[in-house]
Amino acid sequence: MSQVITLGHSPDPDDAFMFFGLAKDRIPAHGYKFEHILQDIQTLNERATRGELDVTAISIHAYAYVSDKYALLPSGASMGDGYGPMLVAKQKFSKAEIAKKKIAVPGTMTSAFLALQLWLGKPAKEINYIVVPFDQIFAAVRAGKAEVGLIIHEGQLTFRNEGLELCEDLGAWFKSQNDGLPLPLGGNVIHKRFTPEVRRTISNILTASIQYSLDHRAEAVQHALQYARDMGKELADEFVGMYVNHWTLDYGDKGREAIRRFLGQAFEAGLIPKRMELEFVQ
């Protein structure tokens, strides 16, 4: 009897690409059976605070609230290396103007929202924002429900098609402020109820799935297309390349330092409750 492992990830091309090898039984699962649970990142973040899933994708911001329950896996990272969440609007606004506008954000536990607070130098309570599902932010801005949209996922490639202007790329801003480090957006975590040995085994299975997809890119992109909202194959391939790459196979020392820096600055600015001790599965 296989042990079932619940695996939470978002219904996005990059996550679908990452877990292609696992979903299609192309790699050894070492006696484990993975139940794929597809939900948006805000929902996965909330479920992680309750410790509901065995393994899940979460926002690095959310890790500040679940580090007692989960350890970070070394693979599965989404790093914005000179690009990342973007602030867009019908016209170009300055930072001072954005600080006074109503902003549609994709969830308060997303790394995008933490990066916005760092960029503005304001905690959430001083920002005029509304929470909107990430795939409805363009509509919220177009309809005038918000004047600025904080966009994540493939919106970063398609916002111009919506007639919107880029006001700020928070990934580019973070890199410029932090010695060229990428902005850490998402990662995979495993529940600490598993023994260190089991954590390592599952970690290796997930890394093997990512490697398989990178080695069989065309087939894996084809699989990911079913989750590519309003994207053709070329755009989906570009999006996957942004967020599934060498950072995703292993954070490495620079990736770990980027997470320490991001959460350290958030703590110093009073945006998260405690200074993080990062625990990685080795």
C-alpha cells in the first residue's frame, strides 16, 4: 500500500511544468503516491497556516507564519531574477502617487504584497488596498474598482494587451537594492511531522520531477498549456522559463541569502512578527 502524500500547488503553467514528471508517473516515486491539490496561492498559504497539507507551494512571505510547522525544500523555488510582481495602471504613476491610490492585490500573504510594503515603506494598515483573485486584477483596474493593480503570474507578460502601463517592477527594484539578488517569491515546504529521512526522500522525488521537465521541455510545456490562461505556446514557454530554471532545482547559497534578506528586511520594517530562522531540508 503506497503512502499518500498531499501535494498542494497552484493551477499555473510553471507549477504544472514542474510536476509534470510526477503527475505522469515518469519518475520513481519510491512507494509514495502523490495527490495533487490545485488551489490558488492565497488559499494554499492559508491552508499552510493550519498545517493541512503534507507538501505545498507557498509564498515566501507566508513562510514567516508557518515555519513552526514546515521546513523549506531546496527545490521548487520561484525567484524573480530582475523581474517580479508589477504595479500597473491605466497611466504611469510615480511612487508618491501610488502611495495615495487604491491598489488591487492578489492576497495579503503573497510575497508580492510584502514586496509592495517594503517598496512603499508602509505597513499594510497604511495602504489603501483591496484583495482580488490574481486573475481578476486587470478587470478590477479596468472597471475602476482600483486605480493600480499588483500583478503576479502571467499577467507580467500580458498587461500591455490589457492597455495598462507599467509603473514599477518590484523584482527589478529588489535586485537593485540587494547586491543583485533575486526576489524570492515562492517555494515548496514539507510538514515537520515527517522524519528527516522521509523529508529527504520526498525532496529528492520533487527535484527529480523538476529535472525531468527541464530535460523534456517541449513535452512538459505542452502539458502546462492546459493551465495557461490566455497564453499561446510561445508565451507559456517564456513564462515557464522565468520561474522554472536553475533557481528552481536548488536555491543555492544566493537563493538562501535572498530569502534571509527579504524576510530580514520585512522583520526590521515591522512587517512580519519575528526574525526568521530558515530551516531547509538538506
